[in-house]
Amino acid sequence: MSEVERQPEFQVWYRHSGQDEIPEIPSRNTILETGYNMKTVKDYRAILRNIRSNYITHMYVNVTNVVPPLEVIAPRLTHLRVYCLEVAERKLDCLEHCKDLYKLEIYNAKFRMNGFPEVIPKLTSLREIILRSCRVPQLPESWSSLKNLKVLYIGGDELTVGYPEVVSSLTTLTDLHLSMFNITELPWSFSSLKNLQVLDISWNKFANHQLPVVVCELTELVDLDLMKCDLVDLPQSFSRLTKLESLNLSHNNLKILPPPVYRLTNLRFLTIQVNFELHTLDKAILNLHHLEDLYFDNCPALTCPPSDLYPEGIAGIRRYFIERDEADFIE
């Protein structure tokens, strides 16, 4: 049996150099619902015949067994999305030849618990790694070779065990997403991520219901997601995050909005919904002049200001405190 005959069929969408340039691979829904048709391929040589002298730059492939021979059909690939179906183990060795790979997305893969495919740390051109709906083992130390990585998105699950120490060595990161990683503490080495602008550590229950103070060392942060972290307060040094524009504190156990938040004068978006014990917002919220959206629905204990103002958002909160001050002045 020839190599082609042994190759299982796969579904693929791709963009090649003879077509209009695109910045990203279209979303899965866009590909399924529009003219970006996925093609079922048995013989990868059909792709080579189709692109002729052009080369593939972007590829989205659904696989049920192994990834097709990318070193043959797409050696100059810059963007790759692999959606895994049915089978637990994935062979990604063919990626080693994709020296120009900029962005790698993997969906629905169940990696071995003793580590990721060894090829990933060899892809030193990578700027973005996105792993969604994957069973994620601990990241190996070899990932420290990814010196150009800017974006790391890994959604964990119930089997993920704590903060991956190697992340602290990825000092070029600007966007880090470690949701549902069973993180309870963060080491001081986390403070080495000085370039972080976006941080998502939602769905992690931190020790003693407190945010690790080391997060407050990341003073370049613009967007911080702390949803479902079981928090009851924030450290005073949280006010150092003066560049924050978006803060998500929803689904926690706050009784008051922590005072440091009122000193984050660049905030534009604040989410505090589903804090069932939250009973008070301070008048100091008026200091947040740039605040455009405030989400505080499903806070039934909130009495000052009353929770039924939530459809009006920040405009209703501002009006409440201004009118209250005017009434106090008249009295």
C-alpha cells in the first residue's frame, strides 16, 4: 500500500499566495456558514495540483487520525488551526518543517498527561499559541525556547494542575490566558512578565480567597479577567495597576467593591455582576470619569445604590449619587 493510500481523509480549508491576503483564519462558523467551503481530501496531491506554483499560508484542517503532511503541502505555512476529532493522541511531528509558523491553534486535543508534542518548542517563530477545549498536561521546561511568543491561550480543565512554571520565562508575552488551571498560588517569578497587557486567570480559586499580590507587579496590564476566582477582597497594591481599562470581578464573593478599584481612573469597563453578597458601592465611583460600562446585575444584596438600577449601568449610578448629594445639601 502506498503512502497516499494509507493517508486517512481529512477536511481542509486553506488560503494560498495567489489569493487575496487575509490577517487571520476565518472563524469556524464563518467557514461553515459562508462561501469558505471545507473540502474533504483523501489524496493530498490534489491540493498541490490546485495551488500550482503558489504556496499555502493559512490552513484550517479537521483530522480524525493524524495531521496531513504539512511539510509537503504547506511548508511556508504561517497560520494553522487543527481541529481534532474522536482520537485522543495527535501526531504533530510534521510541524517541525513549518519554520515560518506564526500562529498555531489546536482544538479538542487530548494530549498525553506526560507532556505536549515535542515539536512545539522547536517552532521558535511562533508568536501565538491557542489551545481550546484541550486536555492540557503540565507545560514542559522546553517551552522556554519560545522567545518570540506574544500570545498564549490555554483553557484548562479539571485535570490541569496549577501554574505552569515555565510561563514565567516567556517574558515577551503580552497576552496570557490560563483559565481553569486549578491555580491556587502564583510564584514571585510571575512578576517577570512585565510586558503583559492582557491577563485572564479566571476560574481559579486562589488560597485564602485572596488574589496573589504578585499580580499587582504587572503594571502594564490593560485588561484583567478575575471571574470566578472566589475572591472576597483585593490587595491594596492593586491600585498600582493604573493602566487597567477593563476589569472583570464577576461571580466572586465581594461584599463591597474593594477600595483600590476606585483609584483605577483609566477604567472603561467594570464587571461586578453575580456577587451575591455585594451590598455597597462607594460614592468614590464618581472618580472613574472614563468608565463607560458598569455591569452589576444579579447582585441582590446591593442596597446602596439599589440593585434595580442595573439596566441604566454607570449612568444610573452617577445620577443616584448626584441626586443623593443634592438632597443632603438641601436638608
